[in-house]
Amino acid sequence: MSASEDRYQTPAVEREDRPIRVGSLLFTMVEPHRGHEVAYNRWYERDHFYAGCMVGKWQFAGSRYVATRDCKTKRYPSDSPIAPDPAVGAYLAVYWVLDGEHDAWNEWGVEQVNWLHANDRMFNDRDHIHTALYEYAGEANAPGSTTPVELALDRAYAGLAVLIGEMADGVDAAAVTTWLERLPCPADVALVGTPLPLRSDRPADVPDTQAENRVLILGFVEQDPIAGWDATFAGLGGAFSGAGLGEIVFASPFLATVPGTDTYTDQLW
């Protein structure tokens, strides 16, 4: 057996030994205007998911999620700076960018989306709620899970738990990752990320809603994230602040979309 083959016989491969690593990610949460939700869903999955993102250099995975009205009833806090109204922010797309290639990818992405705007390939009847870039800062697995975060967007998890925090002075993402590991992690695999700046030449419809002390937790779950929310993620806001890490400013479950269908478009509000 070669050294390369032997590497993958172990339960988990340390990040530094992985030939493919997440370095950064695009997190884009969007609200379609009412009455345009089906058209938005079809445009995004059949055009923009690919033309605006997946055809680009250095981007190696992507997936889409949706927050139905049942998901939104689980959101906290009610006065979030991320989504000031808990009813907005129905669709979420997440994309992985190869480690070490963020700047080249970001340059391509802005050039491409500006080209799409110029060629009438965008969708006007929607609003960006939180479109932001994050740098990989850590990951954690549930007990018994050996899934690396690089595979999370391709594994077809049932859903996603999103938590965005504002870290207290002196707290960093390493401390958040350690806290998540010690819970133990309630998601099969979770990524921890910290903010990266948006380019100044991005399209005007993408506002900068980021804060420097933010931390993102993406928790990928195998079961219905709504059904398990109260027992797993609902109390993490209190646990986060109780550990002296800061405050959770946005928490929400999301369901995986069903590509090629209009599933959930009638359940957003």
C-alpha cells in the first residue's frame, strides 16, 4: 500500500496532511421579494449557482439551503444585526474556496458577477441580507464522526445550523473551536470562520454588513435541523455567553434545498 493510500485508512486525516483544504468561504443569505420566490429559486439554481460561482477558478464545492417559516420560528435573538427581521433571509448558499487561493478567487468572482450584471444575467427582485466572506479558522466533529469539513457541502446533509457570534475582547476563533469541541459538538461536522473583507469593486447591491469581531459556525446535521433544534442548538447562545466568549447575534436552522424542484418555495413566510 502506498503512503497516499495508507493516509486514507486512518479514521481522520489532520488538516495539514489534506491535499485539498478549505481556506475561505462565501456565505450569501438572500431574501427574494414576495411573489418572486419561485422565479428566484429557479434562476439561482439553474443559472447563478453555476455562472456566478461554481464555474470559477479555485472554488471546489457549493450547496444551497432554505429557511422555511418553521425554521424562522427557531431563530434567535429577535433583534439580530444580521437579520433585523427574523422573517427575512430565506435562502442561503455556501461555497468552499481552496486554501491559499482566496485573493485570486475573489478577483475572479467580482469580475464575473459584474459581467453578469452587464449582460442582464442577474435577478433584481431579491435583497442581500448577509453576503460575506469568511476565512477557515477551525472545525469540530461530533463524537464518532470522521467527516472532514471539505466534504460537508457534497455529503447531502439534511440541513445546517448557522450561528454567528460577536466575540468578547481577548477571545479568538481558536477558543470558540475548543469550546465547540468540548460541548461535544452537536453537529456531525462544523466549520468555524472569521471575517474577510469584501472587495470595493463588488456590485452595489451587496452591502457590507460585517463586523471584525464576528465568528461564524456552520454545523452540518444528518437529521431534520428543526426537529432537533431545541435539544441541540437552541441553548448554544446561552452557553456561548456563559463561557465568556461573547454573544450569539444570529442563530437559525436551514434545510437543504432539493435541486430541480420548487420544494419549500411555498413555505418561506
